[in-house]
Amino acid sequence: MLLEGQTRIPSGCAISGIMNKKGEKFNGRDIITSIALMHDRSNGLGGGFAAYGIYPEFAELYAFHVFYDDLDARQETELYLNINFDIESSGKIPVEKHPLIGKGPITWRYFLRAKTFRVEQMEVDESEYVVRAVFHINSLIKGSYVFSSGKNMGAFKAVGYPEDVGEYYMLDQYKAYLWTAHGRFPTNTPGWWGGAHPFTLLDWSCVHNGEISSYDANRRFIEQFGYKCTLMTDTEAITYLVDYLARKKELTLEQTASVLAAPFWSEIDKMPQKDKELYTALRSTYASALVNGPFSILVGFTGGFMALNDRLKLRSLVAAEKGDMFYVASEESAIKIICSDPEKIWAPRGGEPVIVRVEV
């Protein structure tokens, strides 16, 4: 008989997302209910959430969520942060002891702004300055891991089933206009707090169901541009690819999706000449950023999210809407448990992004 860890279930994992298109905020109860319905797609080795709009009193500051293995790691990290940032506030992330969430790392939160003169010295923009700081901490300070670094948003994750993780972080006490969630069934990498989803960088967050066979090619490509993949999972590479394409290369999200899940050459050949030239250029320029293997991902960002399947739709993904609410999940049932009568519900086609933004 195969025991846990001796068998692979690559179709495992669950993702869910809920957004109010008017930007109105709601607490975390519904996202916990949605992801909990897909309990059997996880195995208790990772759960997590991303929430947008939760820190209005610190909306212009970067919110760093950090795991520490010990006090030495915290001291070294805080020394680095004080040199490079002005810290407005800091403290433990509030949690409530949970019988199914074991002892994890020290979990700390900082609200900070980059020191202007240091940004100017480095001759980069502020976003790049923050990215480099995150990679410095995660790769060079032993026992320290920044797992969330955006403005007015935050990631919350741990080893456990996602519904237990949500209760542990008391997410019913936060209000956000966008929530995403993940229940993990790790297949090739260990179950540990840092390896739980979502993976984030700046305001980007990514939850993922699937298995990326192109991980090594994707990792080698992205590390050419200063990104450091240290977390032993393919989802980290996807997050950095999105940041590279959308932030650094300034592609639209639609174009970014067409790189990650590029149209087949046979499809490009049938396109009108203008589109043919565009998609040929994107596939040729960013060939190593093509993500191969079965996947469904949900990428959150300030003001919206993007849901995307692999080109062959080898992982389930369902979308729905009702009024100002938009829903995405691995299963239709995970939507209907919180919205019993959606006005529209459908399964997006493989490689066709669903991009939803807050209406301004």
C-alpha cells in the first residue's frame, strides 16, 4: 500500500477567488467557505490566502509579511530594513491558536517606505528597489523569508488545510475587495510554510493548481534578469514571470497570458496579419517563458485578477458572476456554495485569460 509521500496526485490542489467589481470590501468568511468545500483536493501540507485592500490606514506603504526561523534572523533582517527603509509600524501578525496548525516560524509584519536617497543611489525605480530588497533578504539572510511585499495587500499562509489556515489568521476580521485562496497537495516539493501558496512579489500574488514541466527552463530564463528562485516550487517562477513581463517589459496582461500560455503555431498561422506578427514576436522573444504542463492559475494584483488555464485545459477552472461579484474556482460547487444562483457561469477555454478589474 502506498503511503503519503510515496504517491503523486498531480490533479490535486484547489484555487478560489472572489472579487467585488465596485471595489467594495467584504470579510474573509466566503473565501474560507469556498476553499473549504474543496478540502479533499488538499492534503493538509499547505493553505493560504491573498487579500487586497486590507490596510487602508497604511495604503501608501509597503506591507512586508515575514517568516523568521529565530530571533537572530529577525535581528539581522530588521538591521537591513532600517538601513534601507523607514519603518512606520511593525509587530506580530495576529493569529489565534488552532489545534490543527502546528508550531511554525515567527510571523512578523512591517509597514515601511523606501528611503528616497537610497533608491536614487541605486538608479532604479522604487518597485525595483523593493524587489531587490526582497531577494536580498530571502537569499542572503539565513532563516528569514519575506512572503508578502505589496501595498495595501497581504498574503497569509501556513502548513495546514486552507480553512484551518484562514481561522488561524482570523481572516474574518479583515476586509478586502479581492480574495484568493489555495489548498495544496504538493507533488514534487516539501510541505512547509514558505512553500504554501500564494507566492507574491510586490502587489502580484499567484495561486496555482498543476505541475509545470518547463520549470527548469522558466527558472533559468527568469534568473537572467535578477530574480532568485529559492523556494523549491514552480509557482514561484510563474509569479516572477508575470512580474517580469507585466512590470518590467510593460506587456499588457492579455499579452502576458499569451506568453505564458502561448497560442500554438498552427493557430498563429491562421491569424490576421497584424495579430500574426504580434504573436510571432511574443513567442519568439519570450520562448523560454512559455509554461508547459497542466495548470490553472489565479494571479491577483492591485485592482483585479487574471485567471488562466494551460493551452489544453488540463486543469479545471470555472468562472461566474452575479451583480458586482465575480468568482473563480477549481470547481463549480465551490462557487455555488457562496453564490447559489449566479447570473452567468462558464468554464474558460484553455489559454484564454479571464481578466477582471475594479471598475473606476
